[in-house]
Amino acid sequence: MEKRLWRTTSTTMLALFLVLSHYVMFALQLDIITSPDNFFVTESLFFQILEPDVLSYTYKIRPAKDFGSDFDRQYQKIALTLAEPFEGCSPLTNSVGGSVVMVLRGGCSFLSKTLNAEKAGAVAILISDSDEENDEKFIDMIDDSTHRHVTIPSAFLMGKDGAMIKRVLNQMSINHAVITIPVNVTSVPIGKTKRPPWTLW
């Protein structure tokens, strides 16, 4: 009787361990946050660089909180184009129509950068942190209270990722990468996600 009870208890504990392990992996993947009063999933998203091969990783981004639209559709094999000027605080001078444009944080509001990207024909914008050593922290991008309206989605990119992307593209004398955005990584074990070797997430 005791052996049967021990066997049942062991089986139950094993099942509980497997469920909890799955939950922990899922939580790490999606940034699930829990507290006594709430339970929610943060709005982190991911995109993949397909070309050039040297940048072919999955990158983590955080969408703007209260302006622009959501990333409610997937753009496959679309250009990620470096803006000129790179801060994106004035009208863009290079061709970014139909692409996702990448700009640098600073010099003006997130909304102003997004508005300039939209006016130039971009379908979305990634705003890279100006701190090139930032490989773990995200900033919540918020409206600047100027009552201007934008319709394209925007997202914050960690500075180290942005700096590496820009540096490699400049070294290769090209102004864009080929990406798919957003990508669903919820079914991929966190250890199997091809993350940039220089970031911590």
C-alpha cells in the first residue's frame, strides 16, 4: 500500500514538475509578469534578419505604447532600410517606400521619427537606442502629446542590436537588410531560438 502511494505521489510530482517547467520556459519566452494583483504578457515582439547571413538572428523589440498601429500583419522578406539622416528627425532623403526603416533614438520625439518615416512611405519603423552598449533594457515609447496622428507601427530596438546591424551594413556598403517581422517564437524552446550572441535576452 505504501509503495503504491509513493509511486502515485512520485508520478504526480513528476507531472507537476513538467507542467511548471513548461510554464517557466513559456514565461521566459514571452516575458510573462506576475504579481499578486495581476497577470499579463508584456508586448515584446520579435523579428528575423534573413540577409545578410552574418546578421541572421532573431531580434527582440518592444512596440510603442500609445501611438501608431499594432504589428497586426507579418511582413515577409521586407527591406529593413537605414534612414538618412539616421536620427530621422527631419524628412528622410533616401528611398524607404514599402520598407521598414531603422532610425536612431535622440534629437526629437519617437512620434516625430515615426511621422517622418510614414511620410517617406515606410510601412513600419524600428528606433534603435542611442546607447550602443545597451543589450538588455527596453524603453516604453510614448506619445509626445502634440496631438499628431500616425498609422504605421513602431518599435524600440536595443542599442547593441541596432549598432551591430548598422555597422555590418555599412561595412558591406549596403543600406538595408532583409527581414521578416514579426515572427512567432512561442512554440520554439528558448534554447533553440537563434539569438544574437551579443545580447542577453
